[in-house]
Amino acid sequence: MPATRPDVPQSLHLARLAQGSPGEWVRLPGGRVRVVNLSGTLTGPAETGWLVCLSGEAVVDLPLSNFVRLRPAEGYRVRAEEPWTAFGTKGGTVLILTPDE
């Protein structure tokens, strides 16, 4: 009887996944984590968690005329009670949102 080999694990390319639906949040399988390829201005969901820039560069507009600039590998903790919007300042900007549980 031939030995069966386990399935080879497959990675998930997050930026490519997001680029398939520009401007729309795409939920990763099996969780609450979402990615988005910024296309224009995006209003963020009212959730608390980490917003991280995977590629490109984004500006996150916050209340009271505050803003945060996110470059690759930089993150900002968004809060449900603090509305925000984001827009890309470079092409191919992809953000990931990891909400608290």
C-alpha cells in the first residue's frame, strides 16, 4: 500500500487577495482579519483593532483634524468610538485590519 503524503501547506498572499477587489474589505478565511486595496477614500468600520499598512502608503484621517501616515510595516490602533477614513498616497496601497476579539 503506497504511503499517502499530507497536503502541502499553502500561503496566502494578502496584497494579491486585496487587489482582486479594489476599495472593498476582503475577509481572510476563518477569521475576522480583513485586507483592502485602497481605491479612493475609504471610511473605516467602527471597530477597535490594529490597522497596518502592508504596501504603499496611506493617510488615516482622524477626528479633530488629526491624521496618521502609515508606511509599510507601520500600524495604528483604531477605536470603535473614533471614526476614521483612509486614502492611499501611493499606488498599490494595501491595509490590513485585525479587530480585537
